[in-house]
Amino acid sequence: MKGRYQSLAAAGAALCLTAVTLTGCGAVDGLTGDNEVTLRVVAADYGDNPQNSSAVYWKGLAEGFEKDHPDVKVEVSVYSWSEVDAKVAEMVKAGKAPDIAQIGAYADYAAAGKLYSTAELLSVKTEADFLAPLADAGKVKQTQYGMPFVSSTRLLFYNEKLLADAGVIGKDGKGWQPKSWADLEAAAKKLKSAGVPVPFALPLGREEAQAETMMWMLAGGGGYTDNEEGYSIDSADNIKSLEFLRDKMVGQQLVGPVEPGKLDRQAAFEAFTKGEVGMLNGHPTLMKQAEAKGVKYGMVPLPASDGSPQPAMGVADWVMAFKNGHREQSGKFLDYLYQPKNVTAFTEKYDLLPATTTGFQAKQAATNGSAAQLKPFLAALPSSRLYPVGKKSWAGVSEDIKQKIGTAVQPGGQPTKVLEEIATAARAADKG
């Protein structure tokens, strides 16, 4: 959850971690002995510093699995979100696909016949536990290949003190409910007048440009696809959304000193936790990061352009198993990965939403701490819109968006031209 989860003072540099490889056996090939198999796993890092890197979680998971399966060793390589998808693509192209990958898209690999289906891998109990909308999103031609790992929806975060000091809300810092984009623009102008460095952070850098873009498209009445699931990237609603960002937010210098196309999500998050950002779209992991720095914040849905009801964006990150001849071992590891205790351990560590029914029910039942704060995100999940991840073309389209969308909102940018270029390539790839 492309969905994904990765300082402004450092010119918006993204967190780019060197791959962390975890293994207890030292072997690098598929077979380490006559009866011993090594599973190679590639995973994304959801942490924002070395101390809370996902490598810690995967190390514990691998060790726990190996205790129960002494004939299987697990070697995990953890990469930052800005590079993990490309790393897996390189490995596949070189004929060295990992056994299991936890990344942002699966459909292109499924369409190429490179993945095991979930029915070939998982126990009936594990397969039935996925939340239905997410399981459906993991299907290509009615067969599920993508296993949702975690999910998330997005809300608009705001710094209570900054908005109160700027006169946007009362001194208690509570209760702001923007109804339209005009409200966002007005609030951003007040924040700018009050000297806030970044009134509204707009991260359209490579890390998660496809997500930030989709949030604004949905709020503007559009989206990446139409009701028939055909690409509608260049729709009139989408063009208007980017024109608003170009003219009202960027054009009036309400987004800070780093141009959106060079600002990554985690850099924006870090600036928010330093008290430099008034508003930004965020996922649940920002709660813990802000609380750790003592930033008091509020969360509300990103309003629609005209105040009309619109769906929120939902994100799921995906697990897939490549056909490397280790189907049985991969299946056992995946059943272990999706055990409720392991799902809960990961979602609690990063304040994310589970992708399983048992995990979802546990979150709904929880009333204390971060679990209670997650309720607005949970409420938005059932009706949210996900990326068109079932399209084999989506991985390439997402990359195209990451490379080009920032130019559309620059002063003098051409949203119509940029969106038409992306849409034309997307439709061609979809047909191909």
C-alpha cells in the first residue's frame, strides 16, 4: 500500500535503505543440502529509520518458521519502497525471481504465467480469511494470484497548533471539517501568511506519486478507471483536479519550497513531524511518527472538490509466489505469514490495517491506543477504491505516473497533455 509507506529540510530526499538480507544459514542457492531448501523472499520496508525497519519483523518471522520447519531456510532481502518493485523486476528479467515477493503489484507477473495461484499454495483456512474486496482485487481472470499483505485508506492530517495559530480553527485545535477544496485553499493561504514553511505538502515524487494522484482524482469525481474498468486517466474530472493543484496550490506557492515532483511521501511525513507542514494526505503510520515527535494532529477525510460524497482511496500491498519449484515450501511459509499473531504483530508495529477477516475483527474490537484511532480508516475501507491492480498493465502505468505526473502541476505545466500521454500508453498496454 502502493499503495506506499515511506527531510524536507534535506531537499525532500527519500529514505533509501540499502537492502538488508536476513538469513540464518548463509546459503544463497535454492538447495543447501540433500533435503534442505532455501526460500528467497524479497520484502518492502515500512519503517522510516533503521530502528523500526521491517527487517526486524522478517528476521523474527523467518526464525519462527525455521524452528517449525528445520528442512526449510528463509532468506529475506528488505528494500525501501522506492526501489523494491524495480529490484524484483530486475531479478525476474534476469531469470532469478525470488520464491516470494512482497511488493506493490502482481498482475503483470500473473499474466506472464510466472506465479502460483493461491489455491496452489494456501490452506483453505488461510485462503478464506482474506477480506473479500481485497481477495477479489488479487484476481486475474477469476483466479487469485495476489495475496493482500496489509491494507490502508487515507485521511487528511493537519497540525492542530499550526491551524489554530493561523486562525483556521479555534485555539483548542479541534473540530476542523473542511467541506470542499476551497476550504483547503483558504486554510493554506492563512498558514502561508502565518509563516508556515509548507502549508500543504503535495508529495508527487517517485515514492508514491500514483497514490497522491489517485486521492485527488477520486476527490475530484474521477479516478484511474471508469465504471467498466477501462482506463480513464485523461478524463475531464482528472484534468480539472490537476489544474486545481497547478493553479491554486502550486501556483499560489502553498506547497512549500520543494516542487511536488521531487517530494517523496516519507520526506513529507518527516517534515510534518517537525512541525513544518500544516496539512497533508497520510496513511495510519503517520500517527505513530507524529506522536513520537509530540505533534498534535487531527484527521478528516479529504473533501471532494465540490463537497459531494466521494470514495476514499484504499491501498493493498501484495504477496506473490513465483514458480521456482518450491510450491510446497512457499505455501507453508505463507500459511505461517498469515497466522493471526503474525498479521497482528505487523499491523500493530506500523499502525496499518489488516487484510484478513480475523485481523479486521480484532482491530474493530480494540478500543484503546492506536487501534481506536484507526477506526476512521477502518470505516472507509469497505467502500474505498483500489488501484486497478488486476490489470497486467498497472505496474507499467504506475511507473509512468511516477515519472511524469509531477510535471503536470508545475507552473506552466500541461495536465491535459500529460494525462493524455499516460492514458494513451496505458490503453495500448492494456490491449497488448
